[in-house]
Amino acid sequence: MIYKRIKHVSVTLGVSCEDLTPTNKEVFSVEGSTATLSYKYSKKATGNDRFFWYRQYPGKPPEFLISHLPSGEVMKEEISGLSVNVKTSSTTTNLTIAALTLADTALYYCALQTQ
């Protein structure tokens, strides 16, 4: 059994930004299973806000994964096998990575652009 450690931190984009806080600093999961990365944000997102998710490998620049609206509607997806879930009532957004492989071991970022 191979265990992987996924780290995620938050960054913000845009002129007016809200705080994003990961619910867990690290997520551990088994190869072949799923992992969910969750962030809470400081206020309820509006329909014009955008979430952006990135992955960064050691010594490499961050790579864009997916962006979505507060409704959960995906605006752009670069990597298949990802899904997002937004709980607007609790101001939480989740990124789920399915069928984990060792290549998913990385640092993950979530950014919120407010309008």
C-alpha cells in the first residue's frame, strides 16, 4: 500500500480578495482512491467571483488545474479527473481528485478572485 501526502495552501488574486483557509494542511490518501481538498472563505462568494486551483511540484512553477464559479460551474479545466463542489451555505469549496496516482503528490493552491 502506497500512501501519498498532498499539501495545499491558499493564495489570493484580484484587487479585492477574501481570505481562503484550508480545512486541513495536509491530506493523506491511498493510490487509486480519491482525495478532497477543502477551503473555507471569509464571506459568501457572489456569482461573479472565480475560484482557481493550481498544483505545484517541487522545483517547478505552479500549473493551472481548474477554475469554477461559486455555483460549482466549471469555467475551464486543464486536467481531467477533477471535480469541484461548492457549499455556498458554509462558504466552503472542495476540489476532488479521483483515481490518485503518485504523480498527484504535490502542493495545491486555491485562489479566489472577487468581482
